[in-house]
Amino acid sequence: MSLFSAVEMAPRDPILGLNEQYAADTNPKKVNLGVGVYYDDNGKLPLLACVLQAEKHMMEAPTARGYLPIDGIAAYDAAVKGLVFGSDSEPVETGRVATVQALGGTGGLKIGADFLHRISPAAKVLISDPSWENHRALFTNAGFTVETYPYYDAAKRGINFDGMLTALHGAAPGTIVVLHACCHNPTGYDITPAQWDQVIAAVKEKNLVAFLDMAYQGFGHGITEDGAVIGKFVAAGLDFFVSTSFSKSFSLYGERVGALSVLCKDKEEASRVLSQLKIVIRTNYSNPPTHGGAVVAAVLGTPALRALWEKELGEMRTRIKAMRQKLVDGLKAAGVKQDMSFITQQIGMFSYSGLTKDQMVRLRNEFGVYGTDTGRMCVAALNSKNIKYVCASIAKVV
Ligand code: PMP
């Protein structure tokens, strides 16, 4: 008997398991569409020029790496506020946003979840059906009961908006509703601005707590356009949570750069909330790391670098859109009879392809084309070299 003899083997993370299988695959034509990562047209993870330039400046005037404040780099937090709410917006100007630097978007969600559990332990959490897999696990581990609201309608190839709205109207006051601010993962379907208005009205009427997960700002229609939903929540007079991730928009996955922002009633409330967020951080990892936050703060705070970032992010967005169109055209050319044009209506890095589990397994085993069993494919991993092969492979399994 050892201390660990009763410890069970945890199930493998489905996406990471897929990566391992991909790495072991000897098919020279293999393509990994299972990941949630943007690759450039050469199939490479980009190192953005804005990041490189910021790092060069930092190397020219190197600084020692002391501990950061618990809530992170002040200039970083200010830059996040500006990006999420608008730098001259009322919430920022009145100081009623509490923002903390976090370990990626995941860290922002986790700090928010832990804080929420301290203040409303009995609240239920609703996530979309389906959602990013970690939403459920993260809120469950924070102590909440997690349920879903309807989102994807497979038959319709779109969103079951009536179902979503009905679920929100039926939720108990205080229920925490996790919403994808843009570029829904995994489906690629976003609700329209008019539908957001209805969601916001339901959140307000039913006294729900909105938690907006913003992991892909700039990958949908543009940085401002994707952030517009935040302004709608502000205009409705709601207090809410926003997690931010720069993993994809800065291609800084491994640096773990993200944030949590909490919009409060006023400045005094924001300072109380901030003090509690700091306790959550302090008792988990004490304070965040320096490098990634410093890079993002430098880019967002230096007009020339910021312009370069916006240009580079725009290029990523445009390339993904072009790949969506190429996928639709390529599938048609490869002989797929069914209308696949829904792929160009989806937005962001992912496409719910509508392929069944059996078809996805065949794609993987027979052709070395890897997507998740749910039919999710990362469009941002397609490029001019692999697209034809991917289309031909899909055509053989559908
Ligand atoms: N939320 C969603 C919807 C995501 O897709 C992701 C990343 N895949 C995250 C949060 C987490 O982002 P990060 O990698 O910055 O922790």
C-alpha cells in the first residue's frame, strides 16, 4: 500500500491525446486540424513582428526580474482595460473596472470562478452546449454545479437561439452564464448583434451574472467589432466579468498572457473587488510572470507597435477567411455534393464541419487528417499546401 495506490488514472485530454496520435503518425501527408492554434501559410506558428520588436527594445534596456505586483503590470492592466472597454469609455474613466493580469485566458476564467465561488457558492453555472471543454471542468473544480444552455443546432447547421433564450429566461437569479464574446469555440457560429440585445435583456431581467470569455478578439470581424458586445453590456447597466486571452491574438501561447476584468458599480466597489481578486491570486501563484505581460503592454502602449499588431492580426483574420472560402471551393471541386457554404458563415479559428465521429475517425486513420470526434476542424491550420489534400480526403469519407 502506498499513499497513491488508490489514485485512479485520469482520462486523457482529448485534444492533447489527438496531438500525441498525430505526432506518432508516419503518414507524410498528415495534417493536424485538431489544435486550437493559428499557423501561417507555411504551416508555422508565427512570431509576430510587433512582439519581436518589443522584445528587441526590451533587450536594449534590460531590467531585472523582480516580483510583479499581485495584479500584474499596471501598464498591462490599463492596456487591457482600454482594449476591452475602450480607453476613453465611461467605465475606464470612472475607474469602475477591476482588471488583473492572469495566466492566459484560462487563468482569467479561473480567478473569476474562484472569486465568484467565494461570493455566491450556491449559484449554478451555465455554459453553451457545446463549449470549450475546459469551461465545464474549470467551473466544476471551482465548486460550482455546471449545466448547459442550448447553442448548436446540428440539423439547422446554426444556432438554436430560441433554445438559448428560453434557457436564460428559465435560469434562477444569480446564475452565472458563460458566453463566448466572439468566435465561438468549437462551433464557429456567433449570435448576431440583435440576438446579443435579447441575451442582454434576459441577463438583466433575470438578474443573471454574465461571464464573457474573450479568447479571440480580432479573429472575427476586427478588434473593435469583436469587442462591441462589451459596450452593449455596459450600455445595459450590467456588472459583469470578462476574461481576455492574448494567446492567439499575439501568438504568445506559451507565455500565458491573459487577464480578468470585472465591471463594478463604482470605483469604490471596484477597489473592494480588486482586493479579493488579489487574494485569489496570492493564494494560488502569488503573482504573474513578467515577460509576456511586458511584451503585450509595450505593443499596446506604443502607437507604432500597436499599428503593426493590428495589421498582423488583420492578416491572420484575412488568411483564415480565405481558407474558409478555399475549403468550400475545394470540397466542391473534389466532388462533395452537399452544400458546404456554411463554412464561410462561421467565424474565427474553428469550423464545425458537420462530419460524424465515424467520418472523423476515418479521416484520421486512413488519411492522417486530424480533427476532433465532434467534427471540429481548425481552419487556421489549413494552408495553400495542405488544403487540396484535406479536401480530397474529406471527399472520400463523406
Ligand atoms: N476560452 C476559449 C473559448 C478558448 O478557446 C481558449 C483557448 N483554446 C481559452 C479560453 C484559453 O486561452 P488560454 O490559452 O489563453 O488560456
